[in-house]
Amino acid sequence: MTNTGMFFRMLFSAVFRRRSRAVMAVVASLVGAATLFCLAMICIAVPQQMNEEMRAYGANLIVTPTEAGADGKAGIDKAMVEHTTEMVAAKGSEKHAAYRYENVRVNAAPYVMAGIDVSEVRNLNHHWVVDGAWPSEGKVLIGRDVADAMGLQVGSGITIGYRASDNTSSSTSSAGSSDASASGSTAGASGSDSASSSDDAADSADSSHSSHSSDSADGTTQSQTPSDQPTQDGRVSSDIMDTSGTEFRVAGIVDTGGSEDSIIYATNADVDKLTGTSRGVDVIEYSAGAEDLNALVQSINDMTSMHVKAQQVTKITSSDTRIITMLQTLFWIVSLVVLVLTLVGVGTTISSIVSQRRNEIGLRKALGASSAAIGTEFYVESAMYGLIGGLLGTAIGYGLAQWLCVAVFERSIGFNWWLGAASVVLAALVAVIASIPPVHRATRIDPAVVLREE
């Protein structure tokens, strides 16, 4: 029999003679490999899954116009919406919704009305809590603040008046910005930095109704009085008290806890019919799946001919990054603890095996076996325990990771073969490292002392 054959025969006989100890070493490696592989798979899958989950809570990118149209009202035409959407989609998955904002009156009180594509907004804002139905022809969706202020319920009637003077360039010099900030209002519920101004969108739109001068129908100029009420020929204008308008039904009430609650939502067709004109939108909100959102924003802003400005909804992206960073930090901490426990478990088992084989080691050394040969046998034995534990642990770890992702994210994950191979190799390496102290003690055994005890 060759030396190699004798080596493996002695190795396997030693393992099978001490099956309980071998099983303990394999289990120690298995637990470590399963835990580490499960954590690693989740750590790789979580950023993508978290990004998609966070994107379900609204936009992470908004696009607004940089120039006003011929009527003095800012707007992004349909062709530009499609072009911008193509740029976003080229960098990854995307969902979007466009909003057109108009200043309207309800019972002579100023409000902001948004024209929307219902399917787009529903697809983008899964976090909106809608009591009732979404807007349809002749029916509007109102914010909770609007409903509470006017005592409206689902099915109630609401008369909405539109005045061109409320939306002219003179009145929209600041209202235009309120439209832009109101345009960020839906992003506000998602937590955008622009929401700090969009939370006051309705208020700024309200003030624009009375704080700016405009031309009346007969050509006279309405000026501002100390009480902020428009006057005509020295008298308070009756136009501010005009409650006429178009009758709508309340299809539903939206409650987000954000600035959306102060806005009235209607279909684009109803807004066109109410205003008597069709124009571009004031904002496009995107839930973009681009890996580098900063680069996407820069590429849109660099296209000066597009006359639009893009910006991140920074609170969404920062929250996403913060959560992922916390999870990854937790992963490294737990991984370190698991590695230490695995080292202790395997090391303790190998120490026990060395203690049991002390007489055998002394006899072999007395017969001429070198310390290197004895050490090599123990290291190979430890590596074998680690490989077996690593293979079983990796399989179990993948099963655990799959179960957790399905339970938490309702999605399955694929097996990462590179990570699986690394897990098995790491398990074997940890087992060898853990066996170094006991093997070192084994190679220092004095055969004379051991045989004398025998």
C-alpha cells in the first residue's frame, strides 16, 4: 500500500472510530455556513428588494419645467413627457405620473386642482389610502383636508369654479412656483425635500388668488387693499364671492397625511373641460430603478433644449440608503459573531479529538512519524469536516434565505453559485484555522511521556 493510500485509510478510520466527534465538528461548520450564507444572500437581495419596496411609496425623481408657455403658464408638453420617460426607462425600470395644476374656487375659497391620469397615479402611489373610488368623468377625488374643511363625504356634490384671472401670468408669478411646489406635493407624501415647500402648496396657491393684481373682465385693474381683498372702482369686487362653477361628485377621499390632502384630483379630460383649454403638465413624478440616480438627474439637466429640470426626492433615496446601510452593518456584526462561534465550536471539537488520540499520536511519533505528517492528517481531517458542513450549511442557508425573502418580500431569489462556492471554501478554511491550536499541541506531544503513562 502506498503512503497516500495509508494516509487516507488512517484518516477515514480515525473519523469513523469517532463518529460522534466528527458529527459535532460537521454540525459546528454547518451552522456557521448556513447562517453566513443566509445572511449574505439576504444582504445581496435586500438592497434591490428594499429599493423596489421604497419605490412603492412614491416618486424618487421629479421633473418640472424651466420655462413658461405662451400663456405665461408653465407646462411640459406630451412629446417632452415621452422623451423624458424614455431617458428614465433607458437607465432601468420606471413608473411615472404627470400632474397639471390649476387654481380653482370652491364656495369662493381658493384650492388647487390637479389633472391626472388615474392609472398612472394609482400605479405610482400605492401608499395612498383612498376611501371610495378614484376620479372618473364628472367625479373628483378630494384630499382629507378639503373634505374636512367643507364637510364633504363620498357621494357629496361639489361646485368647482375656474377663473382665468386666477391663473394668468400676473397671478402665477408666485402661483407658478406654487404650482411647481404643489407639483412636488405628491412627492411630498413620499418624503421629498421639495415637500418642505410643497406642504404649503395649497396655502401659497390660496394667497396667489388674493395677493396679486389681475385684469377684470371689463379691463379695470383690481388692486390690493390692506385686507388683501380685490377691489373694483374703490369697492370690494363681487368676483371674489362668485360661487358659480361646474358641478362634480366626490368619488373618493384620499388620506396620506401629506400635502396631497389639500388638493382636488380630477381626470385630465375634466380639467380640460373646466378650464376650456388643454396644455402641458406642471410636473412628472418618476419611480426610477436607475442604479445611479444622480447621473440620471445630471443627464436630464444637461439637456438644456428639453427646458425641464430634474431633481431627486432626496428623503426617499436617503431613507433607502440609510436602511440598507443599517442592514449591511447588522450583517457584518452578526457574521463576525457567527465566525467566532464557529471557530470556537470547531476548535473545541478538534481539541477533544486530539485529546482522545493522544496515545495514538505518541505511538506514531515513537515509530518515526514526523510532526508535519501528524499535523497534515489533522488539518485534512478538519478541512473535510468543514467541507461537509459547508456543503450542507450552504444548502440549508439558501433554503432559509429563500423562505425569508418569500415571507417578507413575497419574492423568490436565485442561487448565487459564486457565493455558494465561497461559503464552502470559507467553512473549510475556518475549520482548518480553528484546528491550529489543538494540532500544534498534538505535534508537541512527547512520545516517551505518553508511552510511560500507557
